[in-house]
Amino acid sequence: DAGITQSPRYKITETGRQVTLMCHQTWSHSYMFWYRQDLGHGLRLIYYSAAADITDKGEVPDGYVVSRSKTENFPLTLESATRSQTSVYFCASRVAGGWNNEQFFGPGTRLTVL
Amino acid sequence: GDSVTQMEGPVTLSEEAFLTINCTYTATGYPSLFWYVQYPGEGLQLLLKATKADDKGSNKGFEATYRKETTSFHLEKGSVQVSDSAVYFCALPAPGNAGNMLTFGGGTRLMVKP
């Protein structure tokens, strides 16, 4: 399917476990982003990537790891999940450059850490 | 730094009521401005945008005018429907990164009752 997809859509895990959230886009967009959405905090950027093999930290990167070996995929890993990482996670992508270009968002992954 | 401030919600309206969601920004220069909408259980999607001062963005009956004098980009709709119930985010490009990054407001939840 064309567009941006995330998997799984829902995930329940336990404290201390490793969890990987997947993001895949079919547009070959250069930029990809991971956000978390929490009540009272709006959207906060975790990590972003400008191209394959280029990643950088956002506002709240601690406890997360990303990689981007292929342009279309941008997985987010919680190496040792904590309850504070319970959140809804959104992946987004956009073409490079252009102050007017929009970001396209995936449907989100709701993660619960027990 | 550049920032966006939105009115806190939730905003509860009856169907066919007039809607205003306030958004003010602080920025260097005159950036593009965006409104994104998030319907229940979905990711964000672009609702409308304005690229320069005095521009009016419009889509699906929603409008917002870029007012540099008041540094505002308020979202309006003349007659809301139940299907407009969603969370609305005002956003602008973050400084640097050639417009690839966005700074989001905290979001305003709109609930429309029949």
C-alpha cells in the first residue's frame, strides 16, 4: 500500500523489555521523524533522519535508539522499556527542503509499558 | 526560540456553531504557518497552510489568515459538524534545517455535539 505505515498498531510490554516500533514509507521521502504524543505535552520529537544512515536527536531522545539502513524504513527501539515510555508514537516523513512542504504522518502505535 | 501557543481545550460546540481556535506564534522572520488535524485514532494530516503574511489558507470549510501584525493564525469555521470533532494543531517550521522540522502547538481538542 502506498503511504506511511506503522506496526504494530498496539503493543503491551513489560518494564525492562526491548521493543521495536516499525515505520515504512513508500514515497522515498528523505526525511523521517519519530514523535511521541502525551496528554499535556502535545507532540514531541524523539529522533529524525535526513537520509539513509543519517540520524539525529530531537527533543526527547533518551531511552530510544533509531536506525535507517534503507530510505523507506525508520525503526524506533526502546532498549529497556520504562513506564514513562507509555505513549502514542507517530512516525512522519516529508520531502527534503521547501519551507511549505508538509509532513505526512502514520496512523500511530499505542504502546503500554506495564 | 520559535514557538506556537494555542488555546487550551477542550472546545465543546453544538453542531452548526461558529468555531475559532486561537493560535499565536513567536518567530524570526515570516515563516509558513500550518494547521494539522488529528481525527480519533489517526495520525495528523495537513488541514491548511499559509506561506506569507495576509495569505488565507482554506480547506473543508476551515480558514485561517496569516496576520503578521498580531502574529496570529487563528482557525475558523462558520458551521461545525460532528465530523469535525478532532484535535487541531498549529505549527510552524523550526529554525534551521531548511524548513524540514516543525514546531507544534499543544493541540486543541474540539468536540461537536449533535
